[in-house]
Amino acid sequence: MIFFIMDHLESVRKAAKIHKKVRKEIREFIKPGVKIYDICTKIEDRIRKYSDKNLNDGIAFPTGISLNHVAAHYTPDKGGDYCLKYDDVCKIDFGVHHNGWIIDSAFTINFDPKWDPLLEASKDAVRNVIKNCGDEVCVSELGEISEEIVKSYEIDGIALKPIDNLYGHSINQWKIHAGKFIPGVKNNLDYRIKSGEFYAVEIFPTTGNGTTKLEGESTHFMLKDNYTPKKFKFKRSKELLNLLNNDFKTLPFCPRFLDYKYNKKYDPCIKELFYSEIITSHPPLVDSINSKVSQFEHTIYVDDSKIINLSESDDY
Ligand code: CO
Ligand code: CO
């Protein structure tokens, strides 16, 4: 009998290859007049096409298409018909996994060159944080580097700010947020990056006030690691819980994924699982109205002596 255990790096490299291929293919499709819902389904359909049969077909989390002052956690709902406009700053954050090993990587698209410095600030900060990352580096050093770089960029004579409550994060198998954070601002956290860890490095420069708040209906949900089984009011809540355990584990999901996979509506059951404290909910995070936020994000692996940027390609 042959035992074949693919190591973590090999798995995550498979996911990275798909991420790069998908974003390359959809790039030219993203222009003013295009429905953001169509961008989203194009990305997810392509991940399904290129991934081995895997949990949720290789999709690691709902595709984020967050516009302007919306910084994160927005995904267009079925039938959402918003079309991109020339002035929009559009952040596309999608994830691919192989055996639960996740690539979390994002980029921003603008059409009006006025917003170029906003994008450049994020790219520059992410690049430098990664460059300064390594075994035993303290996350407070990295926050300071990020803040200094972002504040050196300006639009209309006003300096940009990094958002202070959205963080880069460690990643583990099936866990998009594995417990350690890399803030994009000065901070007093005293823990260190360790070799053998995976991180998503992401920095959000903004023209707004620099702090996000939760706003609007949540489309992102996630099964908890530990929960107490409950007696449900709706019979199908138990059915949904079984499906989540089998097909998603602790990867984030949205109602659209359930429609696609099971061709059934589970909306009341999602609510019941949430109120039973079995799943968590993650509503959109927004900065001040009329502001613009950008985001670039890479997934890295901390090797003994170097950093491997897994999601880097010739586009970003
Ligand atoms: Co992301
Ligand atoms: Co992330």
C-alpha cells in the first residue's frame, strides 16, 4: 500500500497556482458597466473548474467585492445588479484552498487615475511588511513600518491613513483566522512571527477616518470550532449543520454557496444556527461615507531563513 501525504506547502502551492490563474483570467473582464455579481460568479466558477474535488470545490471563502468606503466582507447576493462605475475603487478578495490549506489574496481595481496613490500605498506597505517579516520579528515593528509608508502617500494634499482595526492574520488548515494578527498601524502587541507559520499580509489605506465599523446584513458565516449541540426549532437546521460539517468544515460560507450546492434555501436555518451560537456572522466593514479604501493582500510562508510569498505573481 502506498501512503501519499502531501505536505502543507505543496497543498498551498496548488491553491496559489489556481488563485494566480483565476485572477489573470478575470482581470480584463473588470471594467465600468460590469455587474459585480458576474465578477463574483466568474471567479467562483473558475475556482471550481480548476480545483480537484475538494471541500466547497476549492473555494476558501465568499468572494469579497467591496466598493469604495466598504473595506471588507461584502459579497454580492444572488440577483444583486450593481454595475461598476468609473469612480469606483473595487477590492477583490478571494480565496482558494487545497485540503484546507488556504491562499487568501486580494487586489484593488480603479479606473480614475486620481485613486492611483491609494492603491500604490497598499502595494508599497504590503511589500515592505513582507520584506521585514521573518522568524522572531515582532508584529509591532511591522505595524510601524506599514503606518509610516501609508502616511507618506496623499491625495488632494491630504495624507492617507491605514485602517487601524483590520489586520493581517495567521492562517492554519481550515482556519482563515488562526489567532495571530499583523496590524497595519503602530501597536503594542508583543508576540512574534514564528517560522513554520502562514500569514495573510493585508493593509487598507483610506481617505476616510481610518476605523471601520460593522454595517448592513451579513452574508459571511462560519462554523465554530467548538459548539454545544442544541435542539432546533426548524428540522432543516440539523440538516444544514450536517452539510456544513461535511462540505465546508470551518471555512467561511455565504447563502449563495448553499443555493449552488444544494439548490435549497436555508435562510431561516442560518439564522437559527447563528442564534444557537453554532455559526458566527461577519457583516460588511465600512469606513466613513464617501471615503475610498484600497487593499492588497498576499499569503506568505515563514521559512527558517526566508519568507516565501506564495500568492505573488507578475500582476501584483
Ligand atoms: Co483576504
Ligand atoms: Co485576509
